[in-house]
Amino acid sequence: MASGDRLAVAALVGGVRQRAWTALTLCAFLVLAAAAAAGPMFAEASDNAAFEVRREQIPATARQNDAAVVRLSANVGPDSLDQQKVIEDLRTVDGLTEPDLTGGSIGAELAKPRFWGSTVSAHGRTERGRLFAVGSPAEELVAVGKAVGDNGVWLPQPMAEELGARPGDEIVLAVVVGNRGEPKRATATVSGVYAVDRGGRLPADPRGSTKWALRTGDTPGDTEYRTLPAYLLVGNVATVERLAKSVDDQILWAVEAALKPGVTLSEAERTAAQIDYKRRYYATVRPSDGDDPLALNFASGIGRIVATAQATTGTVRQRTRPVEWAAIGVGLASVLAVALLSARRRERELRHTAAVGMSPISVGGLWLLENLLPAAAGAGLGWLVAWQLVERLGPPGTIGESLEPAAVTAAGAAGAGVLLVAVVGAAAAARRVRPAPPAMAKRPIPWGPILIIVALVAAAGLSQADGVRGVDLLVPLLVLVAAGVFAGWLPTLLRGGGKIPSAPSRVVVWLARRRLESGGTERRLAVLVVTAGLGMLLFALSALHSTELSADDRIAVAAGAEAVAKVNGSWELDDQAPTAPPEIPNRVAPKGLVPGVRVPPLPPDSTAVWRTDVTTPLDDGQRDLLVIDPARFRDVALWGNGPDLAAARAAVAALAAQPADVDGMPRAIVVADPSTADVPLVRVTLGFNAENLMIAERVNAFPGMRGRPMYVVAADPMFALLGVDDPRLVPRTELGSPMFVIQTYLWSSAGEPGLLAVTEPKGVQPERVDTAAQLREDGAYVATSRARGYQLAIAGYLALLAILTLCIYAQRTAVLRRPSDLMLSRIGLGRARVRRARTVEFVLLAVLSFAFAVAGVAALIPLGGRLLDDQPGLLPAFSFQLTPTGLAITAGAAAVATVLAVLMTAARSPGLEEEAYRDN
């Protein structure tokens, strides 16, 4: 075997035989590969999670144009070749369920404007009903009682009760055209009776199905009450077709298919593209029929659902892409740090390679081979770690298609890391092969002061900037690097003196201080990196907490409660609400509360809230006047977790305790109105009246704000000023009070079901329902939520980088100090004291780095809003805070780094003292 081959084999095997150093190298490549592999996995999980959320948001009553289905209707029968071609075409679309053939009566629509009637008769009674065909009625209907046979029709329960018909009875279907037309009749058997939905007309859906709800608007309409769907006589295709021919009714056939459960966003995107192609094809090959009822109709909401989900995922990716690149940068930095310190560690070896004439390219190639196996193992483990991190901490979406691209990305990143190590090895060898003779003595560049100045300039520039640019995201790192520079300088002040203390108890501290002072550039660099790593970990954890807190608070401010419904008036919710007294001509309406008026009694999770526009003489702007029941409002509204809303909640408690002053003047909570800063009361104009409000509290944010100042008052003292115009009174006319408009809302902490539990028993139909859940699915908030898991992984990478750096420095110093440690042990200090001094040294380094990391992050608090707030115009204002959890985790990372560093110094020792002396 040639010498070059032996060197290659030795380098390849030697990469996994360096004990602790191999573990450090493996960890560095693992971080790099995990950072690279996590990107594709996170993107797919986020995309699929957004798609599933959007799909679940589609209500059961949505039209088929908005749902995850496709429906193609045309004037062709079930036996027609054209219809079979439509079914086959939909079968070729990936991601769709097996197509269903349905058909509904269209005779009435074709007969317009002539009269057309379809009736069912049994036991001497008659009821209107129209034919509708499905593939298997027994499977698609909710049976009431026992069904018999498959060749008859199913009747809706209300119709069956009206006719007195039961399964097995015969009924007569009659269709008449024109006012004097002769009806055509056909006899059919009742196969079963089915339950209807809450509307009382359409069939109820079996558990887990929404087919009938989605057909709302696409089923035949009632021939007398045109706004209602008809009672449907449901049968299989053959039965309905036979009956339709017998009575000269015509059936409009349709093919329906739904998106399969569990389909991913990318699969749904391909499905939507194929459906769009089919739509264009049918629009091209079939002539346009205008408003003909038999015209081709192609309905599908899959494309809309995909587009909405993609809009959300675009926002998420825009937020997480810088984090992905930052993660990869951290991984490359860890590999580069290992490579540079490896060059320092193997300086003697590099001198030998230069002495025997090896070229720098050969050295770089050997380093590449040496790191090949650790890089391969790190790539595999990194891919596995990234998969588990995203699976457990990432978005709740399916991960499947991205596993292979993520493996390729991890391998590519590991390969780039190996090339980086090879370049470092070649450059280090090149310096020894042809050392450049110094032409003149050079002063070392003062990198420390330069870094501090750069950090100060960057922070000052960010504090004065109108917006955050991409480069501004480096400000936290620069500030923490500057803190690391200060931390690296501090140990030089801990000089231990030249003589060994006589007192044994002082020897350990003396030796630790001496070593801290003698660390030089390597010690300063290690402290800088550890400080920056721990600081970025703390910054990331604090940023996670602060952004989550801000998002919760802003959702609380924007939504007000979990669900808010606008209703015509609170009197709709109060069965005992008195009617407004009649107006008496030439007499001033009385002030004060009308006898019997009250806040509507509602369940504990609901409250009524009134809102109107008011003006003040302080300026020309309009304000919102929010009228509440303070005692109930505290338990229903959303309050987030931040200090601004905590102050607002305390203000509501104070308002509940004293809603008015001793003279009956309403007390008000002033929200975000600086114009009232120097006044004790404010005069507001409501319609044609002006009333004074005593300012009780001033807060910066409040649930239900609409982006402008707001006054919050209690209902009874405020409405007492309105007298007969109290909005809680039943209005005398449908137009309500003519003076001004007061809008009434129902707030619920139980979400939309809580609202419906109040409104449905009262027969109240809300004009609009808004929920906090809808706001939480806004792209900006989803992006913030999705990025948290990724940022948490980045924080872990940064902590690992700090730990690796301290371990590498410990391993390096263990080699250099081995002879001196042995000598100190021989002259009387003993090995135990030397080990304790080593432990004290690294404890002090870790404590120093942790303290300056905390100080650096604390210095970033004034800049936190500019760095992390994507929506600076919203209330409450973003507040960046250090969290106890973040401090505890960062301190734990520093403790782990210290323990591993001490263990690293104990493990790296030659077997014989003489070997250590000679190696030195």
C-alpha cells in the first residue's frame, strides 16, 4: 500500500478515534445538519397545519363553491355516455373520493312561468314534495324507525307524519303542469322515513358527514314557498329515474366528489389544479347555455381553500425564513469554531507536515477524510433530531413529502461543513509552508474596542430608525458580542500574584485566579462566544415569551371576548323588558331609569355590551363609548396576560365598586386618550344631549377597542341620563330611538356555542358573529405562533454552541496545562487542589459569561419593540421582558457547560507524567 493510501485510511479511521474531540465534532455537524433539515420539514408541517385549520373553518352550511368538494351538473342522464365520461373524468383527479351520482327534479324551473306542482298523496292527505336521487339512500340518510326494501322512496319525517305514511305503505306521486293541466301519477312504495335538519326541510346528515348540508341551495326548491327547499322524496338512481319518466318530470343529474380526509396542502394544490383544468375543458367543449336551468354548472371550493391556506403559509414563511438561515449560520459557526480550534490544537502536527513537504491541498484533503465519517453520522442524527423536534415542537401538520428533501439538505449542509473544515486545514498548513517574513513590527488590531463601537453605533441607529431592516436583526448579536468583550477583559483584573499562598485554604483560589489571568486570547475568545451564545439563548426565550404575550393581549383587545354577536337590541334577550313610554306632546321626557328596566339576565359566561360614537370639545375626533355591566364584564371579557390589560381589569373592578359619584355622575375609564390628561371630567355629546363623565381611571388598552380612544362606563348610571331613550327598553316602533344609534352586542366567554345557547332559545338571529378564534388564524398571528417552535430550536442550537465552545476551550487548556498541573501536584499542592482550582476556574468563567449575557439582554429591552414587533401600530404596545423561565434555562445551560468542561479536563490526560513533559 502506498504511503498516500495509508495516510488516507489513517485519516478516515482517525476521525472516529479521537474520543472527546470526536464527540465535539459530531455534535457540531449534528447542529448544522439539524438546522438545514428542519427548514423543509417545518415548512411542510406549517403548510399542512394551515390547510387543515382552513379546511376545518368551512362551516357545514357553506355552499359547494366554498367547500372542499367538487360538483358538476349537466343535462345528461345516468345511462348517458356523457355522464359516464364525467364520472370517469372526476375519478382521474388525484385526491378526490369516489364520485357520487345525484339528481334532483328540475321540472318546475323548466316550466316557468307556468304553474308546476309535484305532490305526494297517502291516506287521503296530500303534501308537496319533489324527487331527488342518490346512490344509496340507506347509507346517506338518518333513518327514523325501521326501513324496508331498496326500490321505493324515503319520505322526510314531517311529511310522513302529515300523511300518516309508514315504511311499506304505498304513496301516489302526481305532477301537474299549468293551472288546468291534467296531473300525471305514479305509485311508489315508502322504503323508509328519514330525519331532517334543524331547518325542517333537508335531510339530516349522518354522523361525520356534511353532504346534505353542503347541498343547501342546490336541491329543488318548494313550489309554493320559493325561499324554502322542497321536501325531498329520496330514492336510488333507478327508482327516481323511473318515477320521473312516469310523471314527465325531468331530473338534473350531477356528479359530486369530496377532497379525501388527510390530504396535504401540496396534494390539495395538485387536486385544485386538475379540477381547474377540467373546468376549463368543460367550459370550452360545451356551448354556453346562458340562464338555462339545464346549463353546465361546475362548483368547487378546493381552489379557494388552497389559496387561503397559501396566503397564511406565505406570511409564516416570510417570518421563519430569516430564522432558518440564522439556524444554518449557527451550525456553520459551530463547525468553523471546531475547525479553527482544531488547527490550534494540532499546531505541532501542522509543523511536521510542512517539514516533510506535504502541500496544503494534501493536508486539506486529509482533514476532509478525517471529518467525513463524523459528518455522515452527524447528518443522519441531525436529520433524525430535526424530524423529532418539528414533529413534537413544531406545527401540528403532517410531515411526509419533505423527509427526503430534508435528508438531501442535511447531507448538503454537512458536506459544506466538511469542505469548510478542509479549507481551514489547508489554510493553516499554508501558513506553515510559506511563512511570510514580517517586514515590520505590527500592532495587533484592537478587535475588542472595535466590536464595542460597532455595537453602540448599530444600537443607536436602530433606536432612531423608522423601521427595522434585515441588517438590524444583527443588533442583538452585536450587543451581546460587545458584552462578551467586556466579560473577556474582566478576568485580567483577577491577578493571583507570583507566590503560592502559605495558607492551604487560599491555594485553590490563588491558582484559579492565576489561570484566569493567564488565559490570553483563547480565554477571551471563549468567554466572548459563551457570553454571546448564552445571551442569544436568553434573548430567544424572552422573545418567545414576549411575542406570545403581545399576541394574546392584542387578540384580547381586538376581539373583546371569545365570541361577540351584534343583535338588534338587548330587549330581545330579556322577556321582561318594559316598553319605552309613549311620547307626550309639549312635555319634556323624564330623566332617570324607567321602572323595571334592567341589564338582561344572562348566563354567567355572557354579558350585554352597548357601543356608540361620541364627541368631546377637547378635539374634533370621535370616540367610542362602551357601556358595560362591570360586575359581569370582568368574567366574560378576554384579558390577556400583559400589564396594560391587567390595569384595565383592575379599573373595571373599581368601576363595579363605584359606578357613579355621589351626585350620580357616571364614572368613566378613559382608554388611550391623551387629550384628557389634565382634566378631571370630560363632556361627551350623545345625539343632541351633552353629558359629563367623571374620569375614574386611565388605561392604555381595553378589550373591544377599535383603534381609537374609548370611554367605558357602567350601564345603570349612564342610561339613567337617557331616560326613555334607554336602549334596554323595547322600542315603540321598529325604527327604535330616533335620537342616536346605540349598537347592542352579546359577548360570551364560551365562544360561538355560548352565544347560540343564549340566542336560539330566544329566537334571536345575530346580524354578525365575530370570534377570537378567527383572529387567532390571522396570518400575522399564525406566523408568530408557528415561528415559536423554530425559534426554540434555534435557542437550543445557540446554547449547544456555547457549551461546545467552553468544552473545546477546556480541552485545549487541559493539554497545554498538563505539565504545569503535574508539577504543581509534585511540589505539594496535591491533585485534589489542582482539580478544585480547575473547577473554580470554569465556574467563574460560566458565572461571568452568564452575568454579562443577562446584562446584554437587559440592555436590549428598550430596542425589543423595534426588533420583534411586526405590527407596531396595534395596542397594547409591545413590551420585551426578561422571563424567569428564560433566566432559569440559561443558567441551566451555563451549569451544563461548566460540568462538561470540568469533565473534559479530567478525561484528557496522558498515561505517564514523563510523556506529558516531553510533549510540552
